[in-house]
Amino acid sequence: MVAVPNRDRQTERREATRREILHAAWDVAREQGLATLTLREIATRVGMRPPSLYSHFASKNAIYDAMYGQAWQTYLDLIPQQRAQLPSEPRAALKFVARLFFDFAAADLARHQLMTQRTIPGFTPSHESYAIAVEVLDELHQLLDRFGIRDPAAPDLYTALVGGLVDQQWANDPGGDRWRRLLDRAIDMYADEMGLPGPRGDTP
Amino acid sequence: MVAVPNRDRQTERREATRREILHAAWDVAREQGLATLTLREIATRVGMRPPSLYSHFASKNAIYDAMYGQAWQTYLDLIPQQRAQLPSEPRAALKFVARLFFDFAAADLARHQLMTQRTIPGFTPSHESYAIAVEVLDELHQLLDRFGIRDPAAPDLYTALVGGLVDQQWANDPGGDRWRRLLDRAIDMYADEMGLPGPRGDTP
DNA sequence: GTCTATACACCGATAGAC
DNA sequence: GTCTATCGGTGTATAGAC
């Protein structure tokens, strides 16, 4: 019986090629900007001709969509290890989580734009990919809930605050830390608003 | 002596054409997305052939740059009339100013992206255009100073907070008001952090 | 200042051979 | 699954006539 192992090996090979293509796509997006991404350039980097990409992705937007899902999945995968390191003190925990997201978003402009902005005209994530982003948001809701923050406005205000710091960092001081330095202060301000107990102060 | 009047009429005509081109460019950007802007489409709308645009703008980026400057200038022009309507109570004043910026930014995605995000790979505003944005920021600094808010972090935290609400609004509820409704609450939170006196509460 | 003509490169996508 | 060939179109930008 070799049918099953063969099929497995083939699907694995297929997924490896998909990953390779996406990896090249990320390289291009980082180097030349998300909006300048082209099938030609991706194909060149993986040693293919452009039409061959259509054996793995139905369209250019399908590549964007896979990248979108991959980006949110990468962040989602950080959460278990984040949970293991989470400080018990609520404010310290919120700061830890905020810093994790900030650094993730500040590390890669193309990724950040794809995840949270409408940079690519006409691109909308598929339900499948969007569901991963929703999972991440769900984790945030649970975290806030665990700390007794049940204000209905709390998650939206949190995402606006942390996302706003990231966006300002990218727009006005890329590569620097002018807004990153305000992160702990911003979280303390937020924690005060939400009635979270505990002392103010920067993380060590 | 007709030399001077003629020259004036000619430069006026020239500027009118420039305005017409930019107006068409804004239409295209709004309808099809900022990144999809093409000289072809702009030219068609003003009834020209694409190469004719080069009599008025040195390049496509020069058009982006003029749009950038125009957008910030439009906002700057709102400030005198905003100042006339400014509530005397500090918190109400901050809310009023924040709402003005929010609504301006939420009214036009392409404009917002050009003003505050790095949507167009390779585009950087000229010093002249950027100076207008700096003028707007200067007005914010003066406003905060007038209310006794002299914390060095105050302006950066303010732009992150208000900008963050705008970005979330565009990313997750375009055309809605899910984050707009949090504006007064966010400003109260900010005012508390900055030690601004006065009562909390939504604007009427 | 606007036009035609054109350069020169690029794009996403499809058809069909192998 | 990858290729070649090709479609029909896009793009910015320049030269030179009028």
C-alpha cells in the first residue's frame, strides 16, 4: 500500500511550494512595498515562470489573502507562549501584551499594512483568513475579561490606542521608538479609565 | 501697458488648469483607491492626453505631492473658523477639535491615507508640502499649551489616540460610527491623564 | 500648451504543449 | 505542474510637430 503515503508526500510537497511562494512574496513586499508586489517578481525569486504560480494560487488577490491569513496566524501562534510569560499583575500583563503586539506590528510595515490597513485597492480578506484575525481579537476580549474589564467599549478603545501608537510610529518615526516609549504610559492611562487596580509605572 | 495684466491672466489660467487636474486626481483616488491612480485616467477626466499633464506636473509623484499639500492646506484652512467656534471649557474644546479632525479624516479614505499613511511606495512629501502638515501640528501644540497641557508626551499621545480611532474606524467599520462614538470618552481619558480640570461627559 | 507618435517596460491572466 | 507563447491591456515618460 503506497497510495496513501504517496498522496501525503505529494500534498506535503505541494504545501511546501506554496510556502516557498509566499515566502518570496513577503520578501518582495518588504523590499519594494506591499502595493508594488507583482507575480513576475515572485516567480523570478522562486525560479518559476509567472504563469506557473497559477497552479498554486488562483489569482494575485489569492496570494494577498494567503499572506493576510499567514500574518494573523503567525501572531496567533505567539499567544500560547505569551500566556506562559504573562505577568500576574494586571497592568504589567496589559503592558506586556501591548508591547508584544506593538513590536510585531513595528517589525514589518508591509505585514502591518496588510493586516490592519486598506492599502491594496480591491483586496478584502476571505472569510477563512478573516476568521484568524477574529480569533486574535477574541483572545484580547478574554484577556480583558479575565482582568475584570467588562466595559463594552474596552476592546475597541484598546485596539484604537495600541494601533494608533503603531501607526504614528510608522508614519512619523519609522525604525525609531518615539511612540513605543509612550506605550506603558498609554496603558496606564487606559487602565485608569477602566478602573483597573494596581500601581502605575513602566515595565522594568 | 498690458504686459503685467496678461502675465497675471496667464498664470491664473495655469493655476486653474492645475487645480482642475488635481480635482480629477482626487476623484480617481476616491473612486478607485489611492494606489491605483494613473495619469491616463486623470488625463481622460480633464479631457487631455496623458503627456499633456507633464506641462503642469513634472511627474506622477509631483501630483501626489500637490495632493498631499492640498489636503493638509484644506485642513489648515478650517482652523480659523474652528477657533471661532471653540468652546471655552477645555475638555469641550479638546473634544470639539478631535471631532473636527476625526470627521475630516473619516470623510475620505484616499485623502486620509495620503496624509497619514505610507500607502504609496516611494512617495515622500516635499519639504514645502510637509511644512503645511507641520503647521497643523503646531496649532495642536499651541492649543494644548493654552490649556496648560505642557507634558512633553502630550502631543504625541494625542495624535496616536485620535489617529488610532480614525484608523480603526476605516479598517473595521468604514462608513459607520463604532469608533467615532468613543471619541468623547477617549478625550476624557486623555484629559484625566493630562490633569486637565473640568467635568467629564459627552458633548451635546 | 497641447497634440501625435512612440518608446520601453510592465501587468495579470489564459491556452495549450509537454 | 511547469513550460512557452501570447493576449490585451497597463504604466510613466520623452521627442517633436503644431
